Amino acid sequence: MSTSRHRRWRRKIGPVSRWLPAFARLSTVFLLIALALFVALRVAAPYLISTGFVRSGIEDTLSKWTGYHAEIKGSPVLEFWPTPRITLNQITIRQPRESGDKLLGSIESLSADFSLIDALRGRTSFHEFHLVRPNLALTRDEKGLIDWSYAGLLARAISGVRYENGAEVLDPDLDAEIGAVTVEDGTLVVTDIKSATTYHFDSVTADIAWPRLSGAISAVVIARINGEDLKVDFASRQPLLAFAGRNAETRTSLTSNLLTAHFQGIASIASLSAFSGNVTASIPDVPALLTWSGRSIPGIATLKSASLESDIMSSGNGLRFNNLSLSLNEASATGVMDLFTQPGKRPKIGGTLAFDQMNLKPFLDAFALRLAAGEAEEISAGISGPLRVLDVDVRLSARRAQMGLFELSDVGASMIVAGGEAKFDIGDSQFEGGEMTAHLEATQRDFDGGGKLQLSIRNADFAALAERLQLKGPLPLATGSLDLDLQSPKAIWTTGLADVTGKLHFWTGEGTIPGIDAAALRTQAAEKPFFPLSAAAGGAFAFNQLNLQADFANGSAEMHDAHIAGATQTLTLSGVITYQSNGLALSGSLEATDPAKAAELPLLPFFIGGSWPNPVISPVPLFGNTPRAQ
């Protein structure tokens, strides 16, 4: 059986061995002929093709594409090895003079491959363009569209493209081959008429692959703006629709040291009417990004980094961010956000965010409650500030939250900016075993600085709070409540203690004031005309209730009859505390809580002066009493 198989193979191989040498000889002849023709064309091309012919051909091509008139001042250079290529220098592209003589740009050097066969047949076709130091100027009109050209093939293709059955459709007479375009060390100036802003892009390097006008495009562009290098990676199967400001499938990435962003989906450069897809963005250094963009917000350094990832889609007159993941510093949140835009109205941000843990101060920074530095001059000049150009209505929740030195839990809060007012409310939170609500507000009339803070705390452990804040001196340690109402003529976030005015009401149940021994206080007062508080600090003053009210103004707190009632004695204080210097000027008294024991515990008035936490106490003799012996 093995012998039979070998015989069959020999019968098949035999004919092949007879025609294979003939095929090899024929292939070799054809290859040699093709090689000879290739070499002959390259050798003869300089004598058969004139430089002027190719030069005029590329002039006509540039004019055809842009609709402008291309002028070439430099002498062209033709190369035929390894491929036919022309290099042109000192090119300017402008409107014909009878149409306005508008300059589109200039190119220091342009190189392009051309078809040798077409040139021998009296036609020119070019591909693989390389531009060195082009200087181009574009305009973005009021509708958000780019004025690509005057009346050239590109403009006609952009205006004539159609969207049919999910694809970009272009009439054959508007289609054309492009190939690859490389840009080296270019400059681009884009004038945005709608925002009255001009953007300058320097050191532009680009690699663009666009085989045909009707085909897909992919481009990588690196440019420098305001001293920062940006890399844009753009791809689309519908580039003409995208350039026309219509909805098109795109994939865009932006990479720099300050910002990284990626979008994939359907978008338009002109509107948000049909925006859908997925977007991610990361800002590693928010203050640096603001500085680069020419903006500054005082205190923004607390917000170091920010990032988001979300599905995004158009919703009515705005955008909806579904499945949003937002990070601010180390705090992460999930939720839903909306951006509403309506003609004649301010854009509005709304939605809900749920944090596991967060820092409220950077969050307020992120939503720009504070005015940008230098905006007072802008506002006086009639330029809108952030509270005038953006409305915000955001609901927040957090299992744990930090606001400065304070820690909260189970927080429910809201941020509202509307009608020239900015409000931040903590509607519910757990604070030191009790509850806390707060209201922070900045209003339009206080754009040059100003706002107010209202704080309400109920049944909180102030002993734990004093320990957390590492407060020194004899302070009441008890479970109590506090109402605080403060105002400032300056912005809340930049105000100093001397700028604060307002009221405070503090009351507690049972507690102690360590560092005050009532018996030692009476003994020292009987023996000395004045003594430091530390001399009577051997014990603690126990009390059943405390009630304190104070007014704040000009860097001082004026205390009104602080009443601290103990089981046997009651301590009363009133006067002024200069909290910037910790200075005290208080009058006080110690007397029996039960009037029936006034003989046993007579009234002891005294004056407290010096500085906290160890002021000096000076007893005040009662009128009509016999002076104490020295």
C-alpha cells in the first residue's frame, strides 16, 4: 500500500517539475523588464518632465483644495529616487484680490510625492504631503463652525456631505484622494468670534492619515499653547460630518501634563444637541491647570486633583452624565449630573452625588464658590463673574465628611448658585455625638467680598471637640448646643478674625471647667490683691447648666452675662475678649447658688485681665465693706 501511495505522488510531481523551470524563466524575464522600465523612467524622467509643469500642477492642486490662490516664490526641487517627489518653498495661500485678498496662511516648505506615469501623460496627481513650518489662520464663527476655506473642494465636500443609513455619503464628483499629511513645526491661530478669543498654537506637529475625502481619518497632533505641550489623537469614520459641525462618530483623546481626557461616541463641534458616548478626564494638579488657563481661585490649593468617568448623552437643552464616578483629592463619589443650557439663560449644573467620605472644603473650591482673584476689576468693567455666568443645584450625601478640623457623619448637603447668590447648606449631619446644620452664603451685592455663616449644633460632646482641637485653658467640658451667626464685609474664605461680626449663643447641661477651683479662688482672693488663675487651678468647677451669649465685632467678642450655675456656687462673667491677641477684660462674680447660703458663701466680685490661658484675677472690694488687711 505504501508503494502505491509513492507512485501517485510521483505522477503528480512529474508534470510540475516539467513546467516549473519555464514559469521561473518567464517570471524572471517579466521582473527584469519591469526593473528595466523602472530604472529607465527614473533616468529619463528629468528630461521628460519639466519642473515648471509639476510646479504649476501643485499650485493648481492647492488652489483647487482651498479655493484660495496659491503663490510659490521659491525655486522648486524635483527628485526621482526612490520615488518622484517635488519640494516647494515660500508658499502663500490667499483669496484672489478681487474677492478680498484674505490670507489663509503661508508654508515655508511643502513636499509631495507625485505619479510619474500621470506626469508623462500630461496630468499631475500628488500624495504624501509634508509641510514644514506652515503658518495658518482659521476662524470659528458665531455658530461654532470653522471657516475651512473660501470655495475650494474641501469646502464643497463639507457642505455637500450627507448622512444616510448610518454612514457618511459624498457625491463622486466631490470626492478625491488625499493620502498622508505630515506637519512639522507649524503655527495655527484660531479666532473664535463667539467668545471673542484668539487661540495661538505653536510648534505644531501632526501626522494625518486620510486616504480619501469620503473615507475615515486618523490624526495625531502635538502643539504648544501657553507654554504647555498638548497631544490630540483624533479619529472618525465621518470626518466631513464632524468638520461640518454635524453629529459624527469620533474618538478623541487629549494628553498633557495638566489634563488627560478621552471621549468616544457621537459629538458635534457646534452644539450639544446629539451628544452621546463615554468620557473620562483626569486633572493631576488643579491649581496648575487654572494658572495655565489664566484663571485663579484663592485657596484652590486645597483641591489638588480631580477626575471623572461617565456615560454622557444629550438631554433636552443640555447633557446628562449617567453612571458618573467623580474624584476630588482622595474623595470619590458616584451619582448623576446634568448640565442645562438654554438661550438667554445661564448654564445650570444639577444632580446628586454620594460620597463614602469627602472633604467639603475642596468640594466648595471645585464649584468655585469663591470669587476668582482680580474679578472685582472685571465686574466693575462689566465682565461677568462665576456667580453671574453659572447656576448650580447639587445635592450631596456622605457617610463621613471633613470640613476643616471638624468631622461629620451621615451628611446631607446642597450647593445652590442662582440669581447672583451662592448657598451651601448642610441640612443634616451627625457631629460629636449630636447633630449639626449649617448655612453658608455669598450674595451678588457682596461680589466685592462678603457673606454669612449660620451654624447650629445640638447635644454635641464639646469635651471631645476641645480635645480634638487641642484647645488650652479652662474651658467648659459638657454636652451642649450652640447657635452661631456670623457675617463679614469680606469674602468668607478670605476673611480674618477682625472682619467678623455676629452673635453666639452657647448652652449646656451638666459639666465641668477644669483649672478652676472655687474654694481656692475664694482663698486666694482673701489673701492677695491679685493672683494668676493658675494659683486657683487645683480642682475643677462642676456645674449643672451653662448659658453664654456673645457679640463679635472688630476682632473682639463681647460676652453678656455668662451664667454658669453649679450645685453650690454660681459663676457669672461679662466683658470683652480680644481673640486676636488672646487678651481678656472681664468682670465676674462668684456667689451662692442658693440665696439661703449667702452668708456661708458671700458674693465675691473680681476682675480678670491679661491674656489667655493664664490671666490675672483681681478681687474687687464690695462698697461699704471694711478694707481687707494687708
